[in-house]
Amino acid sequence: MSAPSPLSSVSEPSVFVFLGPSLPLADARRILDAVYLPPVSMGDIYRLMARGPRVIAIVDGLFEQTPAVWHKEILFALSRGVRVLGASSMGALRAAELAAFGMEGVGEVFEAFHRGELEDDDEVGVAHASADDGYRSLSDAMVNLRAGLREARDAGRISAASHDRLLGAAKALFYPERSWPRLFVAAAALGIPDRELAALRAQIAQRRPDVKRGDAIRLLERLARDAAADTLVPAVPPAPSFDFEPTYFWEQMILHEAEVDHADGGLATGGAAGAVSAVELQRHLRLDPARARDALGTALLLYLADEQAGRRGILAAAATGPSDAARTSVAPTADLSSLSTDARADLEREQRAVDALLGAVPHQVNRRLPAALAHLGRLQPTLVAVRRKQAILRSLGLHAAGPADAGLALEDLLAWYQRRFGPIADSAEAHAHDLGFSSVEEFVAEVVLEYLVERSAGTNRM
């Protein structure tokens, strides 16, 4: 194990390290000045991207009782030009799996997984104490037991046969129960010669190999050297070697993991509730054609990009392109007087084509709305608006609201809607269908919520 480098400072909070039992926090800070976070789990890297990281280092991560960090969110960071490194524990596993996509691996554990010498996740798993106790390890990682047994064999303290029997016994232990004392107890039933067992005990008493600690130190030292040499990140991040595709499950994670401003706009009841459902999001957007236009157009473009990618046998480049195209689209209500007759005709024809496609593939478009809103930078405020409606329903103790809950007759409610969002050309039933609602009742319930939220906001203004 090499000696720690002198403390290297990163001048701005752009380097983030997920650290737990592999290395005490105080030791880490003596090597690298960075923002240290608890062991990583699912959603942490996606949320971290909002803080503008330039370097993410993963050492430790949670698993089993907590969903582990997704490969997809690491790919998301890489696709945005963030440098991502891994070592020691969860970081080594993910780096070995994603090395081909640009994640950098450091240390012995990474190399062993990358070469295929190790394959099981339990090689790095340990039981550990809580955050208040510094995530102190309560068991020994299999990679550390392997290192100690290998060192004893290579030094002639134990035979190759004894090494293999002890290694098998260690591997057979459940990972939270692995430790040198437990292995020594198991050795008594393996027929290990007393002389060899005594030599092994003496070796471990003098120095317990800690491969995970050493790898964590190597990772931080590399970043410290890069920071000192001003090479922490390249001036121009390299283009990713892959196209990041926002799949359905990615979109669902965005909905689940989005950090929402829980301010309830003055409502009497508010605060965090359950995750915003896709149906709630769709209803909120579709109620107002102006509100929905860009999101639906972008979602449609994402769908068509997926379709074309499937037909051509390539990944959809959905991280770029669709959002830019949607931003430049011209709303039907825009002033088109400066365009030529032919240009206006083309634009109107294209808009009719978009409207026809929106009606033809509503389900495919709806499931892409979260990703479309994220592309447009509107996901967070939209989630906040939907949560206000959730708070209204909770305060009323209802699953769905009707005109009577707003203190209005249906005619008065629809008159308010038309003043707020524009005319209903035909019937309420036809209008609800045109907007994409499954029924007029669903449409009316959403109008009620919109009315109640707006009335509450007006009532509570100073």
C-alpha cells in the first residue's frame, strides 16, 4: 500500500465521493478535499447530477435491503461529460461492468473483476455499523480473506492444499459472518495442521490485509494528483462512446426519484406524499392545450426516434435532438403573418400530421412524458403542481373530485374552464376526448382540481 499523498484541494464542489466502510472519512479527507457522501444507492447519482458534478468517485454502495445504484444512472452521468471512477467495493464492481463505456476503475479489486478472476458481488460485501458510527466494518470482506490466505501460501506458512480448504470454507460463510476468527474456528474441522494454523494466526495478528482500504486510497490519491496537476477533468470532455437511451424504466425512476420542492403554495395541507403517478402527470398536462403542447410534441419525437432506431437497428440518440426540435416548433396560435403562403401551408400540414400522430399513439406518447418534461426543463415545476392537487384531494378526503366539491354547478365550472383555457368548441365529451382524457368524468375531475388549486392560491395571497 502506497503512502497517502499530501492533501490536495479542489477549489470548487465539483468532486463527489461515495464512501462508507472501506475507508474512514477522516483518512479520506487527509488525502483529497472533496464532497464526501454516504454509500451510493439507486437514484443517488441521478439526483447528484443537479449539483453539477465534474467528477464522481464511487467507493462504497448499499445493496440487498436497498436497491443498488443503477448502471443506467452512471451511464447518464458519463453521457453528460462527467468523469466517473470506481474502486474497492461497489465502485469496483460497476467500473468493471462499465469500463467499455468510459467509467474508470482503480485498484486490485477492479482489476480482478475486470479480468474475470472474480465474479460474485459478495466478494466485496461486508456488514457495517451505522453512519453515526462511521460505517465501521463488522465483518471481513472475502477479497481481504483471499489476500491474507494468498500471502500465507506464497510465504510458505500454509500449504497449497490448506490454502484451498480455508478459501472454500471462507467462501461458504454468509458474507456478514465472514471474519478471521470465524475462519479459524472453521479451520479446526478442516484438518489444517496446527503448525500452519498457528503461522497463519501470527501473520494476521501482525497485519490484516485490507485490499479494499488500499484501493480506496489509490483512487483518492489519483484524484489528488490530477487536481494538483490541473488534469482532474479535460478542458473539453470527450464525447461518450454510446448513445444514452431514456428507456421506460429510466423515465419511471425519474418520476420516483425527482427531488420535489414540497412548498404547497399556501395550502392548509401539504408536504411530501407518494410518488406522482404517470396518470396524474398526464391529466395535469393534458388539461391545458398550451401547457401540454411542447411536452406532448417532445414525447412524440422521443417515440418516433425510438421507432426509427428500432427499424434501423441502432440506439436512439434521445439525449439530444428531440428537445431541441421541440423547442423550435411553432405553436398553431403563433403569428404566422410574416411567413409565405407556402410556408404557412407546410407548417399547418405538419401540425395536422403531429395532431394525427398524437391521436394515433396516445399510450406510447404518455409513457414518454416524464422524459419529455426533463428534456424541456419542466419536470420539477410540473411535479410540484401535481403535488398541490394531491394535497387538495387529501384535504378533502377524496379519491376524485366533482363540481360540488368546488361549490359550483357543472355549467359554471365549464364556464370557468373556458375563461381560463379557451373555448370548448363542441361538447364537453368531445373536448375531453380531443385532449386525450379517457372520459368526460376524468376531464371534469381534473378541472375541479385546477380550479381548487387556483382558488386556494388566490385566497392565500397577501
